[in-house]
Amino acid sequence: MNAPVFIAGVGAISAIGNNSAECLVALENEQPGMGEMVYLESLHSKTLPVAEVKLDNETLAQRLGLSAVISRTAMLSMMAAKEALENAGIPDLTAFRTGFISANTVGGMDRTEQFFAGFLADNKNGRLRDIVHHECGYITELVADSLGIRNYVSTISTACSSSANSIFYAARLIRNNILDVVIAGGTDALTKFTLNGFNTLMILDQEFCRPFDENRKGLNLGEGAGYVVLVSESVAAMLKSAPACKLSGYCNANDAYHQTASSPDGTGSFLAMKGALERSRLAADDIDYINLHGTGTQNNDIAEGTAIRRLFGPQYPKMSSTKSFTGHTLGASGGLEAVFSALAIREQIIYPNLRLQTPMKELPFIPEKGLIKNSGVKHVLSNSFGFGGNCSSLIFSKI
């Protein structure tokens, strides 16, 4: 039950890079991915910046060797999951009990939206093949088939904590000797439904987001996918390259405060972080860096900050929100930020919190404004907090 679970490989695609190496370069050079909408068609294209992956659907399909365009959500997932597997360097995946646990919140909604426009004009118009993969689970199955994974396939959809939950569920399956290798993380593509929904909540910033800034006005939506390959101790010992880190702690808590808002005192956030520390058998002052959930909304940042003050004060670890680079990728965010956390340990860096000018007056700490190299980071806490108070924290530790 307490056997170590190692991170053997990582894969990512986001607005700041088409693979994990490109994402790392952008993070190091402080290059955000937000901009005017290019691929998503919306009435808000000139007023609401988004963080789009810089590839159109046809190019994604070509790079994946697909004969036809499928859901963008699935193609982003395929790109990142295949990179993670290649990065892990597992010689023969069929020799192990292998699982694929993937998170998403929109499923194939991008294709459904394209179908629906023509169908409204003429209900004899449109191809049903564009909507058969609408459901979230179909996206996971498409990618599992492309990876050749049959032993265990599952989908998790718990809003913005989805990917984090998929990762620690994978760890539990390995620790309980059910699986040997699991590719876990998540994916989400931008859709009109998502954009309009968040705009209705009035939490989208018309400028580039400013997480943990006193004058923050909301979040920028993003898209992408991020996966880690988790392996058992016995599999890790067979690999040519030693894993850079392990997943040492994890916890999910749900304060059920509100459908779309965190509790003001950060109850769920506090319980998730505290539970992850307890499972890892680490103390609060062992954490060197917190990858903040840090969306840039009024509600999230004060709730998360309040929980951090309660748990870590008065000695605070360094922290930042990488959503200042990628935007909020929703179901993919925990996966992407797990990749960034693993890279922070491997490269010994701490990322900057972009556009932070005026610290929040309610909080006694300030996220990092610039890149820190040779950081000596050993333990990274990564937060993913979702609608309905579904909060999850992961801890990655240097080996």
C-alpha cells in the first residue's frame, strides 16, 4: 500500500508548446501563450483572449497520422500521451499490466458544435460521425485504442481537479498491485459552450490574467493536454533512465460549498493540501515550491491563499501559478501542471508568476515574479481545485 510510485515519463501540449520541451523553454523565457482567438469561432474573439494550442485540427491529424479529423480534445490527448510514453522509454508495454486514466470535461463537444450549426439550418444536414464521440468517455477510449492499451481504461471528470484525480487514482492502482504502468493526466479543447459558460459567470479577464494580483479580474481559458507515466518500483528498476521524481503524496477533499465557487476560508483547499502532506509523511516546511491552482479569479485566489496561510504560515515556500502562461485548461490543468512540477524537479527551477504587480493585501506572502534557477527544489506541491469544492493536491518528490 505504501510502495513508491515513480514518474517515468512526461508529455504535454499547450498554448506555450507542442511538447514538454517546448513548454519548458517558454516557461524559462517567460513567454505566455494567450492571444486573440484563431481557431475557435466566437462572437467574443476580439474581446476575450484565450490560450490556444498553435496547431489547427488538420495539422494535428497529420502529425498523428490520422486519415480524418476527430475531436480536438482527443487529438491533443493523443499528442501528449504518446510523448509521455516515448519519454518513459518502456521497451515492451505489453509485458506489463497497463492502464490509461484520462480526464476531460468537454468530450467531443467541439465536433458537436460544428455539427449543430448546420443541423439547425437544415435537419437533414451534417454527419452523425461528428457527434458519436461527444461523451467524455469516448475521448479516452479513442486514445487508449491508439496507444494499444486494453488492461484498464477509465475516464475522470471532476471539473478542474479531474487530471489530478486521474493521477492519484493511477498511483493507488499501482500501489494495490492492480497495474504496473499507468498513463494518467487529462485533456480539454476550447469550445463555445465553455467560453460562453465562463463568460456568463463573469470570471473571464479581457486582458491577460494576473493570478494572485490585487487587481486581478478573472481567468483566461486555455486548452491542451498533459500526461505522466506512473510506474511501480519493479518497472522503474528496469528502465534505462532513472525517473527524476516520484508521486509521494495526494489527497482529494470536497467542501461542497458552492456549485461554481470555492469556500471563502478555503476549507477544501486546506484539507487537500493537508491530506497530501500526511500521505507523503512530509511536514509543511519540507515543501520547496507550490504550483498554485491560481486561476486569477477573485474567489479562487483568496480561498487558496487563505488555505496556504493557515497551513504553511509563517514560513512560506516559493510559489507561482503557471496558468499565467497556459491559461486555465480546465480538465487538462492538473495533468499539465503535474508535468511542469516534474520538470521543476528535474531541471531544478521555479517558474515565475507572470504579470504580478500588486500583491494581494489579504495575504502575507508574494508568489515569485521571476524564474529561479538552481533552486534546490526537492518537493513540489501541485494544487487543482474544481467546481463544487472538489479539491485535489499532489506532491512530487525528488528521488
